[in-house]
Amino acid sequence: MAEKLLQPPDMIEQILSSLPGAILIINQDRQVEYANPLAEQHFGSEGARLVGSLVDNVLPLTESRWNLLMGEVKAFTAGAGKRQPDGEFEVQKRVYQYRLFPVNGRDSEEQQTGIVIWEITEQKQLQDRLIQAEKLASLGSLVSGMAHEINNPVHGILGMAEIIVEEKDPERIKEYATDIVGFAKHVATVVSDMALYIRPATHDGEVEIDLGERLGEALKMVRRNPRFGHVEVVTEFQPVPRLRARRTEIDQVFVNLISNAVQAMDGKGRLTLATRHQGNTITAQVSDTGCGIPKALLNKIFDPFFTTKDPGKGTGLGLSIAYNIVGKYGGTIRVESEEGRGATFTIQFQAGNH
Ligand SMILES: Nc1ncnc2c1ncn2[C@@H]1O[C@H](COP(=O)(O)OP(=O)(O)O)[C@@H](O)[C@H]1O
Ligand SMILES: [Mg+2]
């Protein structure tokens, strides 16, 4: 017995209502013309239906973002845009992803736009937890460097404090006290660098970041590890426009890349850190003269948990997290390498990424 197939628009209506995402169709004035039940449930307020209201009440996006998105939809319709415009927004601590797609209006003059919205709060939380796990994993090697760098000044402080107890000459006492203050300040800086690094990225906001400065700070952190050995460091920092991002996330990207480079060189070689600015593109680069990456592995190294290191030395999360963080700010990361001849990781962002 053949069941009667549902005919559009019933069929479409049924499909739209059973999808696990919210769907809105808006007109050129950004007025909602259609909302599926899930959209009403998630974003509608009691007594006020979504249909007829402005979509600005649903998606908290700025005017300039809307204009950009609408432009992208037009380009996509014309076949010029490479991918459907999308993005993320947050409402009441819940994170949503949205994607826009063109819909042909009843008469071809009137262009409608569809928006599909789905929740990614849990995915985000999982990502944040992974970021935190990798931070804690790399903390092991950072801490051994930190202990070393704290130990020296602490011994200095102790020694001078002991002398002060016996010393009668007020001038000498003053000199020692000044040194003690210097040493203590250094210890405080080391500790606060580390504290900032392990802070979960969720707890800090986006600020204007200088990539050269962050590369330098990441280097300082990794350099404290005795395993840094006799690696020579070359810096080629060109002035670059600032990038809007979370500092602890960018620091983690650079700490990961520099740690990998140092591990690949095993205590000897040359580490080159560079920033460049060309047209609208900001580039940050980390190169080493280490063991390099075999061709067959080049497309695997960004996969989560992919590692060639012994257990306890590598989690295989460093590059996949770097990839996610860079992608989040609209950037790209790529690698060039030849086995035995070192590796170069290049990160690029568009200036004015927000
Ligand atoms: N600079 C580099 N030189 C050589 N190999 C590298 C370099 N950076 C990354 N790799 C390779 O990519 C793999 C994945 O790196 P990553 O995601 O940071 O994880 P992990 O460092 O924990 O192994 C490494 O195990 C290593 O094989
Ligand atoms: Mg790593």
C-alpha cells in the first residue's frame, strides 16, 4: 500500500519544522517573513511572534556586520562568493553559529535571505576544555624553566638578606636592598607570565594585540626551559597592525609553535621569528632548522592527537588547537617543510579582522 507522498508546501513545512536548527527567512528590509517552530521557541519572546519583526532582534549583529553579510550573500548568489557567509554570536551565555543562504523570492525582483542557526555551546565548551588541557600539558616543560628562573634570584635574595643582617654600613645595606627589590620584581614577573598563560581563555576578553610583541613574550616563556639549549634566535619583526583577539589564545598558538620548533632542533640550530605586513595581510612566522616533517605526514600534523613524540612528551594537540584558534580570528596557518631541513609555520590574518 503506497502512502501518499506529502506535497510541497506541506512537505517543505514538515522538513523545516523537524530540522534540528532554527530557520529564518528575511526580506531585503531584514524583516522576518518565515520562522520555523524551533526559531520561535529559541528566539521568539512570549506574545511577540518573530514573523514581521526585525531580524536584528534575533541576531545581535552590528549594522556593519549585516551590510557585510548581505554583500556576501549577493556575491554568493552571483556565483562570485566561494562559501556561504557565516559567523557566531552569543545570547545569554549560549553560543550559536549561523549561516546565510540566498532564497529566490516569488517575483525575482525580491531577493530573500535564509538564515539557519544552530547551537554550539557544548562544542565551544569542549574546545575550551581541550585548550586548557593542552595548556596544562605544555605547562610541564614551562614550569621546569620557571623553577630554574625563580631559583636563582631567590638564592640571591636569601644571600643578600643574610649579609644585611650582619652589615653595619648603611650605604652597603641600601645597595643590597635595591638588588633584593630587583630580584623580587623578576620573580614576580615570571610568576605572573605563567599565571596569565594558564588562565582559561574563556575568562579574558578580546584586546588589540601586537603579534611581534606576543611572539617575543612566547619566546621568553619557552626559553626558560633548559632544553632550549644553544638554539640561536633571529627576530625579523616588521611593524604590523594590531589584531583583535584574546591574548591568552594568541600566546598559546605561539608557545605551541615555538615549543615544537625547539623540540625539533634538540638544543641546536636557528629559530627565526618574523612578522610582516603586506597590503591587508598580517603575517607571523616561526621557522626552525630542525628535523623537518616527512611529506607523508604534512597533512596529518594538524589533526588532534596526532603526534610522533613519545608519550609524556607530546599530546598531539598543539597544532590542532593552534589551527582552531587562528581560524576563529579568520586567519590561516600553513606549513612548509622538508625532512631534515627544518620547518616553517606561517600564520596570516586580515588587518581589521573585526
Ligand atoms: N617544527 C616542527 N618540526 C618538525 N616536526 C614538527 C614541528 N612541529 C610539529 N611537528 C610534528 O607535528 C606533530 C604534531 O605537533 P603538535 O600538534 O604540536 O603535537 P605534539 O607536539 O604534542 O606532538 C609533532 O608530533 C611533530 O611530528
Ligand atoms: Mg606540540
